[in-house]
Amino acid sequence: MLPTTASKGRGTARSAPPLFGPYLRRIVKKQRISGLGMILPLLYGESASHAALTITSVVFVHFLFAGIVLATLCWLYAFDVHCNSFFPAFVILYVLQYFLSPLLVAHGFFPALLSNLLFVVAISYYHYLNFLGYDVLPFLDRTTFFLYPIGLVIILSPLMILIGFNPTRYFLSLYFR
């Protein structure tokens, strides 16, 4: 016999699960906010307000705003795909780049090459994971559209290396003036 659904003492049917509640609670939980994120900009000699602005910029502009803009389908699924795609890019562009920053901020061909390589790998992997996330949806056609930015990045990266553009130096100059 199959189990039946029975209400627990109230006699009313269960309502639909809330859409925003669980996600907002996970974002603002105090145990998830790291003090290390506020200490690192202070080690570079910046004020506490600049450190807070830097962390806010990373969280809202790079992660949340980009995810909201890209979420045009069922937004919870699209935001989940964005979160899964963003994490490896975050590890490459924030964590690995932080540890390699003494090497990457130097002048010369090798730092520009390595910095561009980090950005090419992170951006390409982000778009590839987006492709994999949307490719499993049966109602979407032409999901290879999500792979087109990888071609653009591969075409532009040799040009950026040849002109000596170092993306690490550029973005660090935006955060730490």
C-alpha cells in the first residue's frame, strides 16, 4: 500500500515552498560571513570603508548581479547553474590569483601571459559549465550558444598578450588605488 499524505493535526493542505526565503537566509547567515575577507584588503593598507566597499563589490556586482542578469529562464535553476559555474571561476580569479599576485603584478611578458591565461581558463570554464547546466534541459534548442563567448575569449587573448595587457594589474588597480 502506498503511503498517504496526512496533515499533522491542522487539516489544511501544505502551501507551496517559499521561493526567496531559503536563499536569502543562506546569504545572510552570520557563520558564513568571513572576517578574513575584511582583513585582506586592510593588509594592503586600505581603510575599513574601502575594504567593505571591495567586499560588497565582489559579492553584489560580480556574483549576484551577474547571476540575476543571466537568469532569464526559470530563475532558481538559472541562478543555481550560475552559482555552480561561478565557484570554479571564483577560485581561479580570486583565490589562486591572490596567491600568485606577487608574480602577476610584475611588469613584463611572462606576468601578462600568466594573468591572461588565468582569465582565459576561468572565463572559458564558467561558460562551459553554463553550457553543461543548460544542455540538460530538454526544451532548450541550440545550447551551443553558451559556448560562443569561449571562442571570443580565445580570439582576444593573444591580442591582449601581444599588447601587454595584464588583467590582474588592471583589476587590482580598480580595487586597491
